[in-house]
Amino acid sequence: MEPLDFDFLKSRYDFELQRKEQLTTALALPVGVLGGLGSLLAVMVRSFTFSRDVTSWIFGGLIAAAVCAFFSCMVQLGRAYHRQTYKYLPLLKELDAKLEEWRSFYEQAGHPGAAQDFFVHELRAHIIEAADRNTENNDARSSSLYWARISLFWLLGLATLAGIVYVVNHV
């Protein structure tokens, strides 16, 4: 097996496209949880009885921190969703037309076998470029998704603490 042969390159290209779909699918749960926690925060703020006591100050601080975590998570999820600048291989008809163009050129130049070698070299370069670009995009999206989850856990913790204060306020 030759290092970086077509099978390896093709499988790497396909792997990154599958990873793209997995990352897009992985956005669904955090978006749903974020929506639920945002609604919970809104309900708690609307029905909390504010006064000038310590409970109100603690609740206000927790809600402010939770809102920051909410928007942080939202921004990271947005970045993970919109970082979709993937590179794809040319259409097959374009590849076939390019191969015929190179065959014609090399036949006129008196080297009919050279067209295939050049075409293979160019196709390899396209596959490598696309796979590398897609890997970089997936890594960036994965990082954004990771930080979105971290923000979501902060939001969950802060909402839980605010919920405890909310219950104390209503008792």
C-alpha cells in the first residue's frame, strides 16, 4: 500500500463529510436545552417578588450570570452552525471534461499517456485540499460546540441556584 493512496484520501475525505453531519446533528440537543432553560429563566424573573433584601440581590446576580452564560452558549452554537465553509470535489462531468482536455493537449504534444498521470496528480491535490479544509472546519466547529456545552453547563448550574433562591422567595 502506497502512503496517501487514493483509497486513503477518499476515506479521509468521506470521513470529514460524515463528521460534518455528526456535528450538525450534535447541535440539536444543546439548542433544545438552551431554549428550555431560557424559558425557565424568563418565567422565574417574571414571577419573582423583588424587594430590597438579600434574596433579591442574590437572585438578581445569579440571573445576570445565567443570562451571560445563555448568550455565550447561543453565540458558540451560532458559530458552530454557521462555520460551514466546506470544500467539495468538482462534479464528475467537470472532471471528465478536464480529463478530455488534458488528453487532447498531450496527444497534440505527442505524449498521449502523460494526460492520465497529470490528471491523477491534479485529482489527488483536489482531494487533499478538500479533506484538509474540511478537517479544519470540523475542528473549529467541534471547538465551538465544546465551548457551547461548557456555557450550557454553567447556565444549568446558575439556573439551578437561581431556582433555589426563587423557591426560597416564594415560600
